[in-house]
Amino acid sequence: MDKKDTAHAKKKPAKTEKKPNKLAPLIEQIRSTGRYYLSIPIVPYFVFLALAILLNFLMELEVFPFFIRIYCGLILFIIAGAIYYLSWKTIRKYVEAVNILEVQPPLVLFEGMFRYSRNPVFIAGLFAFAGLCVLINNAWGILLIPFLVFTLNTFAFPPREYLMREEYGESYQDYAQKVGRWL
């Protein structure tokens, strides 16, 4: 046997590495294109809140009486908190991650709030956004909600849904057909 045959005969044993996180390449791609802020769910809400405050500064649009501001604003916040809590309770049942960008569920979740919406955390964000706008008496924020929803539907959800389709295939397709993006 010459050296070439010996080199081929001695193959290194395959290392058992843990499965790479499929979110990492997409997150890097989103960050490299400058659109990574939309992969963090809270950023679009803050951008639209800042816009609402700026619009209210330029042209005041305060229409909510005090008692409506307090009661309705707090009710919206309580609804947001409940949805968020129930969503994360379901996620934490299966995933031991702290950072939402690191989460890679081992399966498509059909439990808890995920039975009703594919994106319950975003719904909680909308309730919190509306509640804050009502509490600070900023009607511009309420008027901007359709544009916020459009932004999320156009820029935030498609990459997430692509990843889920790539990772879970037919299981996610079935889930997407049964459960709406919002409700």
C-alpha cells in the first residue's frame, strides 16, 4: 500500500456535533442587510410609538377623556400581559432559551395561545401599544395601528414563516392553514 491508499484507509471518525441552529444564518442575513431590527419584535412598536408622539407634538390629537384613558388603557395592558404570559408559558414548556432570537422550538406549537394565533406575542404587543396610546391620550398612535400591522405583515413575519417552513415542512404548512397569522 502506498501513502495515498493509507490516507484513504484511515478516515477520521465522524464527530457527533449538535444540530446547528437554523435561525443563525437567517439572523446573520437579516443583520447584514440592515433589516435585523424587524427580527426583534419590540422595535417596530417603539418606532411607531415615537412617530405617534412626534405627530402629536406637531398636531395635537388628544381625544380620550380621563376615565376612558385610565380604564381602557389599563384593560388593554392587562389583556396584553395575559396574552404575553400565556404565550411565553407555552414556549418555555418546550424551550430553555432566554433570547427570542435563539429560540428554536423542537416542534410546531399547537398549545396555549398558539391554538388561536401563530403570533400571539405580536398580538400582545398591539394591545400594549394601543393601551399605552390611550393612557398617554395620543390618538395618533391608534390611527397608526393599521400601518404597524402592515409593517409587521410585510417585513417581520415572512422571514419567520420561511424559517418555520424550512425547519418543520408539512407540519408547519398544516398549522399555517389551520391557524391564522393574527387570529
